Amino acid sequence: MPQEAIVPLIEGPREACGVFAAYTPRQRVSSVIYFGLYALQHRGQESAGIATSDGETVTVFKDLGLVAQVFDEPALAGLDGHLGIGHARYSTTGSNNWANAQPAHRQVGNTSFALGHNGNLTNTRDLATRLGIKGATTDSDLMAEGIARALDDERSDARGLEMAIMEVAPTWEGAFSLVLMDQGRIVGLRDPNGFRPLCLGSLPEGGWVIASETAALDMVGAQFVREVAAGEMVVIDAGGVHSYPISHNVKPGLCLFEFVYFARPDSHMYGRGIHAARHQMGVTLAAEHPADGDVVVPVPESGLPAAQGFAAASGIPYADGLVKNRYIGRTFIEPTQNLRDRGIRLKLNPIPDNLRGRRVVLVDDSIVRGSTTRKLVQIVRDAGAVEVHLRVSSPPYRWPCFYGMDTSDRSELLAAERSVEDIAAFLEVDSLAYLSLEGLLGATGADPEGFCTACLSGEYPTPVPIDADKLLLERL
Ligand code: SF4
């Protein structure tokens, strides 16, 4: 497997990871985890890994690449046992190399444990100092090391892993949805804000699964039981599911971008289907910002439900105007601008018959850096559109995310310092409008207080790293 950077051919917001865990006394756990990870591939495409246990020995297999590239039948057959965890990674901290692939593994005395992390810690420097670790590392590795040290403090009893987690979890700040395991149990854990999703499912033939999204439960035939709560740890062993609080300072703040972009449309969170919420975003957007157009065209694929909602509410006909090549995802290429420019045409191609001579209302879910959107607008114009009116089903993305989305550099954000008029001029559109934050929160159908909105509002639910963005902190 080559070690170069893997770059996306088209830039959207990028997510940290997908995690999955299974306790399956009646079937080969590695296959269940494989298909669970397969359903979570959209959350991370740089590396994939699975760790399993037969009750005695923990075995780990991981590599760079997509789930289907990393695992084949012999690799899965070598992962023995009835319990395990899996991880699909996108690197928001640490570079993309084999050592940073997860699950992270430690052996402490008789305890062998593995960990998979979705999210970003915001106090990694403090943690590294506390643990005496110098040089490059990842937040996930620091968590594994912290647990290993707590285990070292003579915890060899049967509940050693969960006691060690409960001891060190209060030292972690920021976003962590974790799956862990030792020889005899799996563990799911969410930070006190619950920035990243995590849910629990049961298998009809007996057993349990934990996953980033409900779509992964569907994939393996598991029934949704409930979401793992913010600040909760669930431990699953031969005795069933046990729940423990890891914090008394719980304030749910699920990432609002899960509803906008990250999550699969066939998942649900807070009891609301993601597709239905995105459709409603389009309905509200049409009411807030009508457009004079002949046709509503989505930016595939996450802009699709919002475009359908916009078309239904506005009465403007819906048409596909851009086709996504489903078989090009990520590739091992040098991340030069030149290749990225070409990459967009490889991934999205116009249907001129649906665009030529039309006033096009182009609907996208978000604009983060803007370079892709600008090129898309040009593609639509080149295909014959006479006007392009861009409607975005989320508010301007103005503030960096420290909780797992790849936007910690504010200078890269198109809307950071620009007005909507300036952005419209940059994108060369005839008009531009964004869904309001109230409209977006309303479209989720969930309690608006239950979300993190920091990248859209500048209101961070937790302290953010002092040196991460000095300009931002001066403003705050
Ligand atoms: Fe999600 Fe934005 Fe909060 Fe990051 S800052 S967790 S992307 S809502």
C-alpha cells in the first residue's frame, strides 16, 4: 500500500471517523464488524482496522485504505473471536500513516485492550505533558496511553478496563465517541457533550452492537435500541449491557453538521430521520429565500434531499443537472491544486440537456472552503445555464471546528471574513442565500438546545485551544 497522502477528488467538509463494536456469541464477529464499517465508510476513508477477541487473545488488523481494500476473506478469518471493535479513519489530527491507523492497542500485564476514536480532543498538549510524551502523537493515542497507565496502577481485576476509563475520562476535553474492548467485553463511550453520535443495537440471534450511525445497525441486521447518552459509558459482556455515567457535567451538544452533511440520509439521530430533516431544510430555505428559476438542481449527493424540499415548496421543477461518478471516491495522488482541479470533473459531470438555456437554482448543503463550489458554478454555466442562483441549506460556515471536522484553520473558511455579497461575487453566482440557523435547527425537529453550532454561531460549548486560532480568540 503506498504511503502518500490520500486526497479527496472533491472537497466537502471532512469528518473524523466511524466506529463500530460488536458482541456476537453466535456468529463470527469479524464479518459483522466488517459490514458495520462498510456502512460507515463515508465517515473516514484513509485507514480501516478491526480488533477481535476470543476471550483470551486480542488480535488487531489495520492498514491504510478503504474497508474493502484493507480486508479480504483471509484477513477476516484471521480475526478470531466473538467480540471486537472496528474503525474507519479520516485524519483530523496526526498524519495519515500506518502508525496512526486504529484501533490503537496496548498490553498491560494480563490486560490487552484496543480503542477506536471518533472526534477531536482539545487539550492534547496538556495530556501529552501530563503523560510525559514528547513528539508527534494523536489524541487517540494519548487516550490509549492514559488508560494503559491507569491500568498499570495495579488494576488487574475483571473490571479493570472500565475502572481505568472512568478514572481518566474526566481528564479528556473535547469530542470523543469511543469504542473499546479487552479480552472479555466491549465498551462504548460518549463525551459529556456527545458531539459525535453513538448508538446501541441488538442482534436478533443474540448479541449487541455499538455504532456511529443507525445505518450501520441496519447493515448488520441489528435493531436500534437507543443512543448512547452524552456522558455515558456502556459496557457489554456475557452479563449483558451495563451503563455508567462518566461525568456529572452533561450538556448534550450533538454536532449540527451530522444533520447537514456527515451522517448518512438513512440514519436517524435524536429520533429524527436525517433524510427527512434535510428535505425540511430545503422547504424552509425556499420559504426564507425564494429564487426566480426554471429548474432546481442538487449538488450530489448530500444536497439532494434539500433540493427536493426546495423544489416541492417552491413549485419549481426538480432536475438532475450534475452526475456523480460513484466509483471515484478517494485515490492515492499527490495533493496538487492541478490534480484537484481535474478531480472535480472526474467526480461530477454536467447534464447539459437539463441546464442549457435555464435559470438554475443550484442547491448545496454547505460551503466550507468554496473552491469546489466555484468550479461547480462554472461547470453549470459552461453547460449552458443562463443564470445560477445558489441556495445553501445551512448558514455561512464562519468559525473553525475543534471537535472533529477538518476546519481548524480559519483562514481557509470562505465565509470567515466575507459578507454574503462578497461570497456571491467570489463564486460568480447571480444570487446567493443561506438557510438561517433558526431554520436549520427547526428542520432537525429536535430540541435546538441539544446541538453544537459553533462553526455557524461562534458559540463553543467547551473551551477551545488557546493557540489554535489566535485571531478567533481575539474576536471572541
Ligand atoms: Fe459540528 Fe460545527 Fe460543532 Fe464542529 S463546530 S462539532 S462541525 S457543529
